[in-house]
Amino acid sequence: MKSLKFCRQILTIGLLAGVSATASAQMLLNGAGATFPYPIYSKWFDEYAKVDPSVRFNYQSIGSGGGQKQILAQTVDFGASDGPMSDDNLAKAPGKILHIPTVAGADVVAYNLPGNPALKFDADTIAGVFLGQIKKWNDPKITALNPGAKLPDQEIVVVHRSDGSGTTYIWTDYLSKVSPEWKSKVGTNTSVNWPTGIGGKGNEGVAGQIKQTPGALGYVELIYAIQNKMPYAEVKNSAGEFVKPSLESIIAAMATAQIPDDFRFSITNAPGKDAYPIAGGTWLLVYEQQKDPAKGKKLVEFLKWAAKHGEKMARDLQYAPLPDSLQQRVLKRIDEIKM
Amino acid sequence: MYRSGLPLLTKVLSFMAVAASIAMEERSVQARMASPSRFGDKAFEWLTLAMALAVVVLIILIGWQLWIGSSVAIKKFGFHFLLTSTWDPVAEQFGALPFIYGTLVSSLIALLIAVPLSIATAAYLTELAPLWIRQPLVSLIEMLAAIPSVILGLWGIFVMIPWLRDYPFPFLKRFLGWTPFFSGPIYGPCMFAGGIIIAVMILPIITSVSREILRSVPDLQREAAYALGATRWEATRIAVLSYAKKGLFGAVILGLGRALGETMAVTMVIGNTPQIAASLFKPGYTLASVIANEFTEATTDIYLQALFEIGLVLFGITILVNLLAQLLLRTIATTSATRAVQ
């Protein structure tokens, strides 16, 4: 009896809350796209509700392809993508679309070898392995880079992502930059025609397959390797230094990479001796000319807040925030959004 | 819409069959009834007819939508789409052959494993098992059907594949390695593993349906066999299994329908490599998997169109397989009928 009464009370409170929520006029901003930055975006939306309670966000992490499609179709107020939009897609837009970079991440070379020795790789070796030319762990190219490590006479089982993803985009973008052969044979995309290896679905699929397969080598997001305590390699950057992937070395890459005016940048193989070479950003996509002035104003306020305050939350969630120089340029760009 | 539509298809097909058979039965019952003009009966007839038609319309709409969604790709690639093996989103060259092959082969492996197991289980449950054990066993099998496919996939990666790689696969390779099917290096994720995980997933449905069918075999059949001096095995084989052949075949087809569209768990263990290899230890790819994998991040139009066309091909294969099954069923029915006459 008592519990029944309690239930009724809860129900009443719930109903009242529902009524009051609809009573206060709230603006709903709709967004869709990339899955990689979803954890930090949802954190931003939560925090921003405290800053401006009159705005609510509805973000669907349906993938970058969906994000680009929906912003082109104007069914969302902002899109999100792990790769910059192509010229072809931009040409289809009814207005000018701005790329607003938010955070960055990195791909790491993860592996499974007996004893899990610390390993080093360079561009040639990684490209060779993924092109199927370096087949064994004790290949001279790998042993030359790792004189101390004990490398077995074992086949390298290459593991890559099977689902289309920003992670793959960064990976193939890097390989295309460092290997002309990769560029002509395979190219850069969210999913490609892999010359070799087995495909795992999602970071968890790739990580699982690496962990379960002795002799496996693959790429996963840095956050994922840290959380799963997987060993990952240092990679030689374009300045000739071996760099461990970390938030610092990703920020260093963003600071030294050439960032074009439209922010459709690629920070793979960035110059600078501290830069980790296999990193990439993620973008919010908004129209320069907002159709709905009220919504546009709220969106601009949020974007500014994200660039100024949201960035500070990135590190806690293992995302690399934008370096200050880039942040200033982004803020200037947000100011150019017209209502 | 079509991503959820495809797995739905098998359900839809079976619903259509049920609804249509209700409608037909209703009509024949009506013919036998003295006063067919009662309003309730008429209303029921129209209602069931409308349901059956709605399902047909739904199927046509799904097919039409897939056709529209892939029209540019169909025009661009033509029959090459079905006959070539390159799947290259960068160069925008798309061929579906390895996916078609992977779908059919993984489903075939699944049937080869699941059908004997399921029918044997069903026969045990209805004919041999002591009464007290039947209900718990049935519940357990039905629980297997309730496991979400992504959980089965994770179990596949972390438990099934390491075990397969360490014990049964090397064993198979040692004794059957001389055949092309079990040759080559063993990585773990492969076509065979995909087939096994599908087998696990279709086992409950084939078992449950088979059990219902065996239960509906009249006791008169068994009693007649025993009266003629048949042993338990003979009675089960001749009087029960043979009698229920048509129904059991239907159960298998229902399982096959599910196998063709199975996505998530298969994707996680099959290795996702679009290639046609004789060895079952090599990774493969299925139609449903490539849609699930690449749909969300497909940014160019022709790429999306090609994925829609993959959906259309899967749709076509499902219908084709069901039609073939209907034909086979009819052949079985007529041969057993002639045998009965003789």
C-alpha cells in the first residue's frame, strides 16, 4: 500500500515537471554527425544548460556521413564531421558552410607480441606493413628500428577498421602523405579498399582482435588504447624524431601544421619535432548565413562558449584542445556568422 | 529506413504467409458454412485481407525505395555490380560479388551446423526426454534467442574465436588441410567463425519451430508404428520425422531467412574482407555487414547509392531463396504424395 502511494507521488512529481518543462519556452538546437567527439559534445551540452538554460541540444551521433548529409539538407542547425567536407559536397550546399574545429585526437599503432616490448615505427615501415609488403615481425626494416627488442619470426596479422570512421580517415590520410604508393593504390577515405588484413568493427572490434591475436598490429584511437592498457608504438615524425602519442604531441602537431583559412586542415605528418604525425581534428559544420536569427544567435553564443570554456574540459576526456593561436582564429570566424 | 527494413523482411514474409493463410482458410471455412452472410465473418475476412495486402504493399514499397535509392549506381555499374569483386570507395569502383558469396557461404555453413543440431534437439525434447527436463531445456533454448546479437559478437571475439583458433581449427587443418576448404594460415576471424556464430543465432528459432511441429504429429502415428513392432528409433524416424518433413523444412527456411540478414554478430567475427577464397579460414564479408559498417560514414553520392544497391541485392536474394524454398517444398510434397499413393 505504502509503495503504491509512493509511486503515485513520483508520478505526480514527474507530470508536474513535464508540464513545467514545456511551459518555459525553450529553444531546441538540432545537430547530427560524428561519433568520435560525441562524449565531449554531450558534456558541453550538459554544462551549457547551466550557462544558458533557455537552450537545449539534441545531438544524434549518426556518423560523419550523416552529419554532412543533414547539414546539406538543412535538416539540422549544425552538423559534425571527423573529416573536412569535400569540394564536391560543399558545392552542393545552398549557402557557405563554415568548418569550426573543436578538438583533436590521434591514431596509435597498437600490437600484440609476447612480452609486449616497447616498439618504434617509421612511415616506411607502417606503410609497408599495411600494403602487405612487410609480412613478418622480424623483417629487417622493423628490426633496424628496434635493435633492443626481441622480434619473433611470426606473421604480422594486420587489423584495420571495417566500419567507415574518422579514425580510418586520419590513418589513410597519413599513409597517403608519407607513401606515394599508398596514395596511388589505396588513397584517403573513411573506408578504403585494404590491400591486406582483417577488419574489426569499431575501436572495440579492432582492440579485441589485437588483444586476442598473437602477432597482430592495428590502429585504434589514443583514448581507446589508454583505456584498454594496450601497448602502442612511438612513431618517427617528419622532423626525424620518435614521438609517443599523447595530448601534448597532438597539440604540438596542430600548432605546427599549416592551417588553411577555411580550417579544412589535415595535421597528419605535421612538421615540428614534438608533433605526433598521425593525428586529426573534428569539426562542427554551420552555415555562415543563419536562416533563423533567434536560433542563429543562440548557436553563435554556444560556439563562442565552447571555444573559450568548453575547450578546457577536453583534457579530462582525453581529447586534445586547440592550441591558443588556432583558438583565436576560430573565435574570429565564429564572429563572421551572419543572422 | 531500409536498414531496419531488411532484417524485418524475413519476419514480414512469414507474417504475410500467416495472414494470407488465415484469409484463405477463412474463405474455405465460409464456403462450408450454412449462412455466409453474417456481418462479423465478413468484417473479419476483409480485415485479414487488408492486413495481408498491407504486408504486400510494404514489401513492394521497400523494394521500390531501394530501387530509387540505388538507381544511379544501377545505371552506372549495370551487371558489373553483381559480377566484379573490387570494393573501392576511394576510386568509386563497386562490385558486390564477394559480399554475395560471403552471405551465401556463411548462411550455408550455419545451416549445415544448426539444422542437424536443432532437429535432433527438437526430436529429443518431444520424443525421448523425461518430462521433468523438457520445460527447463525449452526455456534455456529460448533464452539463447534473447541474447542481443552484439553480445554474441563480443563473446565471439573474446571467447569463441580464441578457442576455435587454438583447438578445433588446427585439428581440422591437420586432418582436412589437404582440401582447399581448410588450408592456409589461421588468423581467428574468418568465414567459418561467421558461419558458426550465425548457427548459434538460428539454433533457437529452428529448434522452437521444429519442436512445435513434432509436437503436432498425432500420437496415432507413433502408436501405429509401435503396433507394427517398430523400435523407438524407427518410430521416430518413420512415423514422426518423415511425417513432419514439410513442417521441418519450413522451420529450416525460417532459420535461413534469419541467417541471410544477420548482421552485428557476424560483422564482429567474420573479418570483413571482401574476397572470395576457398579456404573457410580466410576472412570474408556479407551484404548485411557492409551496409552496417559503411553506411554511417559514406559521404559521396555514388558510394551511398552502391550501399543501397547492396541492400537491393540482399532483398533480392532473400526473396529468391524463399521462392526456391517454396518450390523445393512443393517438390517434396508431391514426391511424398506419390510415394503414399504407391
